[in-house]
Amino acid sequence: MSIETERKFLLRPQDALRFISPLTDQVEIEQAYIVTSPDGALRVRRKRSPVKDVFLLTCKGRKTGGSVEEIEFPISWSRYSTLVACLTGRLIRKTRFMLPLNGYNVEIDVFHGHLAPLCMAEVEGPDCSAFVPPPWFGREVTGDPRYDNSTLAFSEALPPLA
């Protein structure tokens, strides 16, 4: 079990894409929530890269600010496909770009489908509170449940993008 600590920021897609080069590491992600409650969530995720697909089952506890207890297990394609068939809400699809920035590894998520044109940056780690966002980052939304993936999977409309 680990504690995930993160900060989230809104981005305008055109600003984010200006800073991402064709050589930036990226992965295609689809994730489905099997169970969600105020006390946590159970999710499955597929990470597709040019090298391989990775399938994960994640159990997250109650979120407090930008921190949450998390347990994650690798699973097989067969288990993933069985579990994703049980999803509640909608499947989330996004492209994640990994960008080194100001001494941190920043994950930029560009959402697809019903969540387009949402774009967010996440900075994770115990020292992420010291991260100074660059001027092209938008409003910080850490701790705002409207921007949690588990909420977005059930939203009929996008949360405010600015």
C-alpha cells in the first residue's frame, strides 16, 4: 500500500501541446470504475504504449486533499476485459504525456470522447507542494472532487475548464 500525493492543474490543450515534442513519452490510457463511494474506488486501467500493454487493478481509499491510499496490482488481459465489462459510469480515455519540468515529472492528460477538451497536469510525490507551476498552467484544482477521474466517469457535463 502506498500514499499517492498529487497536485492537479487545468491546462488549455493548445498551451499543453505547444510544450510537448514528438519525442515526449506518452501512453494511451483507458480506465473504468467498478465501484465508487465516498470511501474510495475500485478501478481497472489499460496503459497502451508502443512497447506493450499493461493492465492494472487499483483500489483507492478516501481522498484527503491531494492524498489518497492506493493499492495497485497487475492483472491479465482476460481479467481486465471481464472487469471492464462491469464498469459503472463511462469509460475514460486519455493520452498521458510525461514531461520533465522544473525538476519534477509532470503528467499531462489530454482527455478524449465525452471529456474532450479537458486537459490537466498532475505532479505527484511527497514534495509536490514545493512545485512552482509555469505561467502556462491554469487554475489549480487539487482537492476539487469535480476533477477526480472517478467523478468525471459519471459526469453528464464537463466541469469548468478555466
